Amino acid sequence: MPRFLISNVANRYQVHELTPGDSVIGREGDVTILLPNVSVSRQHAKVTLSGGSAVLEDLGSGNGTTVNGNVVLQHALATRDEVKIGKFTLVYLDDGRADEFYKGRCVRYMPPYEPRADLVRDEATFMLSKEALKAMATQSRLLEAARVVLIREPSRFWFPEGRPLTFGSTAAHVGVNGWFVPAVAAQVNWDGSRHLLERKAWWVPVRVNDVPVAEPHPLRHNDRLTIGESHFRYEGEK
């Protein structure tokens, strides 16, 4: 069954299965997909699933609807299209075999979508400036797409997203080489707008572009990370 993977800047992807017919997306009221935040209109958009196709339509929303960075009024969705509605990202996945995985993760093991009701307010949709919308879109793309690549083996990479990505011994997400490597020698964190590299063990070398890291260091696209004797590249927003 086709589905949306839904996330916002604070949360990882959750799954909403689509059913045939119209699914209305909005902030409150009689909607199928609830996105409870004032950046979303009460009835913001709808997706119509029929005859093997999915068509997205904006319903006159205040902040607009984008697909892959482009503002749309109506759009025939293709698998892996990224829809932005307010502060939320909805990735459309079809029901093909390749769509069982997203960013190396099995979709069937992702949790079902559960909206956070505490983000709702009663007033009208909060209108975002063009600058705020652009900044939100940039942060969202960075959070979703940024990855850390092992330089000697580029086919191996990890998405830090919004959770701490740890580097260290076999107990860490990413193993590193070197002497006396602890469980966690360093980690990449998200501070709400960017990824930071933080050193966690004073005796293990941690460098960015060959400069030693003492305090949490903001990462930029193509930064070279050295942790112990392992070398990585951070690929972020170009």
C-alpha cells in the first residue's frame, strides 16, 4: 500500500498508510492526516489515491505546499517525492519492492504516525515569511539528507538526522580504528539548525579539516572528520 513517511525537525520518520480516495491533510478538524502545528492550515492539502496514481492538491493554504522544493497547486506524486507542508516533511513511497526501504531503513519497522496534539493552537494559521520558510526548508533538507561517509569506503555512510550519531568501539553506531578507543569517542549532534561534532574522550584524536576539536564544532558540507585513525566526510547542504 502507498504511504507517507512523516517527520518534522524534531522527530524521525513515522509511517501513515494511504487508502483509496481522498485523504485531507491539515491542522485540525475533519482531516485524515493531522499535522498539528500553526504553520499548517486547518485544511491544507489533499492527496487522492486512485487507479494506481496519487495526486496532491493544495487547498488554498496560507503557507503553500512544495514538492521537492517547488511550490505546487496540483502534482502527480512519484515515489520518494518530498512534500513540505509547514514544518512537516512527507515522503511519498509507492508499493514497489524498492519502496520497502528508505535511507537504508526498513519501512515496515518504522513506527506508525502519531501526531503530537500539544502543538495545536486555536488561532489562525501562523503566516511565515519567505525568509522563515526558506530557512525551515534548508534545515529540513539538512536534517533529512546530511550524511557522514567513510572516506576509504564511500559505499558506507550514516545519516545522523536528529539523533546523536556515536563513533567509538563496537558499542557505537560507527566503529573507528585506533588504540584504546572507548565506547563513545565522539558524536554528531543536531542543535536545532545544524550538526555539531563533539569530542567525548580526551585521549582519542578528534579533528575537523585537521584542526583539533575541543568544543562542539559546527559541520559544513565536505568537512573532513578524523576520529581516532578513521577518516570521514560530512556531506550536508551544498
